[in-house]
Amino acid sequence: MFDHLPLTTPATPEELFALLDKLAIAHSTTQHEAVFTVEESAHIKGMIPGGHTKNLFVKDKKDNYFLIVAEGSARIAMNHVHPLIGAQTRVSFANAEKLMEYLGVQPGSVTAFAPMNDHANHVQVIIDEPLFEHELINCHPLTNTMTTTISREDLLKFLNHVGHEPRIVRLSTPIDS
């Protein structure tokens, strides 16, 4: 009857912070009003140094799911991204139900930290290479009312620890092109 519900409760920001501490990952978190889009979060960029992320939860027609993590201002041509990320067909945005089921977050809170909730490895993590031009990376800590800063090396360490070794691929086109 409840087959669609996750087997475990999604992690909280506090559980994320505890895991980061356990992994000896330095992190700092800034609280702010809820932001749902990159545009709404523009004012936060001036307050917090580093690369600010946008996250795209997509799927192909074969029900393969991908979390694309890119710099907030990156332009990604969704109709051309599928061969670069290993999708079998063109991709489209996945629905909110699958987002909660697989990553344990609501729309607006999608984050590179969410794979800690994907215990069955339903989702492949893809990082847009230009994001790693930044030493510091900023992500929501499973909620869109905070931003957590960690180093790019520690983001890789975290993702590997939770069983989601990312593929790092250039997906975006330069802003000036």
C-alpha cells in the first residue's frame, strides 16, 4: 500500500552537518530567507564567496535519473546534454515525487548534498566542470533557507562517501558565447 514511500526518513540539515563533521569536512552555513530559484538567490552571492550552484534533477525516457550540479549562472542546453551525461535518450525534468523519493528534498531545495538520501543509487551525479574553477562551493544543506560552503575537494569526498562518485563533464557553454 505504501510502496511509493521511501524506506527511511530523509536526512535533516543537522544530520548532514554531523556527517560533514564526522568526515572532517570544514563547512560554514549562512541562514537566509527561502529561495527557490537562482534568480531569487542572486543577493546571497554577494554575501557568500565561492561558486553558487544550481541543480537540475532530470531523467531520460528509460527512467535513468541524473542530478546535474552547475554554477548558478551556467547555461546548459538541455536538448544536447544527454550524450554527455550518459543518458540513453534526451532528458527532461523529473517530477517532484521522484525528487522526494530518491533525493529526499522538495523542489527549490535540490542540492549536491541530497544524494546522501539516495541509498539505492537511483541517481547519477554529474558536475559541470566549470563549477570546479571555484575553490569554495555553496549548496543548500537539504533546505532552501540556508547555504553551506565547503571546498570542491570536500564536495568530492562527501559524494564519494555517500556512494555517488560524480562524473565531471563540461555541460555548460561559456557566458560570453
